Amino acid sequence: MKKQIAVLRGDGIGKEVTDAAIAVLETIGRRFDHEFEWKHGLIGGGAIDETGQPLPDETIQLCEQSDAILLGAVGGPKWDQNPSHLRPEKGLLQIRKHFELSVNLRPVKAYQSLLAVSPLKEDVAKDVDMVIVRELTGGLYFGEPSHHDDKNAVDTLLYSREEIERVVVHAFELAKQRRGKLNSVDKANVLESSKLWRKVVEDVAKRYPEVEYEHTIVDAAAMKLITYPSTFDVIVTENMFGDILSDEASVITGSLGMLPSASLRVDGFGLYEPVHGSAPDIAGQNIANPVGAILSAAMMLRSSFGLFEEADAIEAAVQKILEAGYCTSEFKNIGREVLSTTDMTEKIVNELEG
Ligand code: ATP
Ligand code: MG
């Protein structure tokens, strides 16, 4: 199989961890006989410096000609004082919008060997393995009218049945492939948009009798994520609730550096990036954890290219290396062997080469 991949390394450690993901995909290409062609483009702070825009037109074109997008991270102190249209994060918002990436997947999985860094008790965190499915292009963050003056402010929470249905269907499909459990999170006791959300979930559920689903009110979901996190398999929710709950869930593993994400269009095209930011405090030191970026590459193989065996191989290699006692610098206090970004990547690559 031959695929063209747009590579937007971005800023700070985004560059370092993206190189790690490319090295792993190259290895998969050799082992399973696939050809990946890399097309590098600018986004974020680096793009602002070179072109005056956080998402230059050439980058959009390059992504349009590709089969998927691999992204690092954007931002950094250099651009913090820029006016809002010249902020690195603007590039990310624009790319999500341009490509209609309406379904955001955030898996959270605890690794046995790293449980000591979880803020939760080890026996609470130990079996955590969930995916949060967040609606990404609708709801409160995009609704009009939206404005404020000194006395009043308004935001609009608007959802159409179609917007809800596409993300809910995706979540049911995912639950079917996993452990067959779905939690739909809403605030249907208060919000009108949540009442429609619930209706759509009920309608879609009829097509998935094999999936056991329940509705959970968002405040209760926030509590359960901390008290019984391992009871969740797939969670589906609207944009703002998903933003908050996915950050809450992400701390369970103890490091942002471990976590991948995917943002998908309905046809399967997608953008894959680690959950973490550009981490200016550790950039350029070859100490960033590349695992989140590497697992994002695995998600790309599975979700955009249907390469399940290849994706499983990457996840198994990561698991094996972590269980063998290796880690990166953010885990330095738990008595395991600390590797640099490139050494950790090499371990995973060697494991994949067998
Ligand atoms: P952004 O605004 O871009 O999301 P942020 O400040 O919210 O940035 P990060 O840039 O991800 O978040 O950094 C938060 C903290 O986590 C920093 O101390 C950073 O060093 C650490 N961190 C983030 N990613 C990694 C990683 N891959 N490996 C090790 N540490 C990381
Ligand atoms: Mg952040």
C-alpha cells in the first residue's frame, strides 16, 4: 500500500516527537511492505515566522493532496504576545475547521509499569483503558451569536441532529470493536441541546443492540472518572464537555507525553497528534517522551488506512518496552531506566524489527 502523509512538525518538542513517529512508520513500512511518502509543511509559530500566517495556503494544499496528516504541536513563548490572528494555536483551529474534523478520539490507557506516577491510587488506575469521543466542530465554541460588552455576554450552544449523529455513530462503531460499552455524557436535566443529544443516542442505539449504553450527566461523569475510571470503555460527548473530561482523564496516566489523539472527518481522513503541547521548557533537549506521537501514528494506520495488524504491532511494541522498565525523563523518580527521545524511539523500532 502506498500513502502520502502530510507532516506538520510544528514547534518545540513537536518536531522531536514527530521525527520519532516517522521512524516508527518507516519501520512498519519495511516490515509490512507499505510505502509512506512524507510531505513536510509549516504550521504554528514556525509558519508565522516564515510566512506571516499560522496556517499558510501551501500547507492546506499539501494536506489536501495527502491521505492523512501527522502533526507535532504548536506554540511557544516567542508568540505568546501576538494578536489573536497571529497565534500558533489559530493554525490548529483553522485546520480542524477546514478539513471538517468533527470527531476527536482521545484514548487513555494505564501502563502497569508506570502506575506509580498516577495521581490516583494504583488499584484505581490499574485497569484504565478508555476512549473519549468528543464532538469537535460544533456546540458552544462555534455557536452564533457570540459576543460580550461590559454588561452582558452571550454564547450559543447549537447542535443539529446531523452533527450529533455523526459523532454518536462513530462512538457506537468504536464500542462495538472494543468492549461493547458506551457512556453518553450530557446535561439533559438542564440543557435543551442535551435533550436532542439524548434522543439521537436512543435512535442510533437501536442499530447497535450489541452495545450496552447508558446516559451519564456530566457532573457525575467527572466524579466517576476519578473514582471508578476503569469502568469506562467508550465515552461520547459534545465539544465543551469533551474538552474538559478528556483533560481530566489524561492525568490518570501521570504523563501527557503518553497520550495520542485523532481528529477525523466522516470519510476517515484524519489528523493525528499527541495530546501534549510544544513543551517549551524541555524543547531541544532530546528528553521529550515520544510515545504519544508514536501511538498517534498507530491510530493513523488503524483509522485512516485500515491497517489493523500494523497498528496493533506498534501498540504491542510500546507496551513491551514500557513493561521492560524503560521510560523517559518525566518518570525519573520511579527507579526505572530513563532514556532520551531518540533512544526510546530506537528501542521501539528495534522491538518492531524483531
Ligand atoms: P499547550 O498550551 O501547547 O497545550 P501546555 O503548557 O498546556 O501547552 P505542554 O506544552 O504539553 O502543555 O506541557 C505541559 C507540561 O508537560 C510541561 O512541563 C512539559 O514539559 C510536560 N510535557 C508535555 N509533553 C511532554 C512529553 N512529550 N514528554 C515529557 N514531558 C512533557
Ligand atoms: Mg494545554
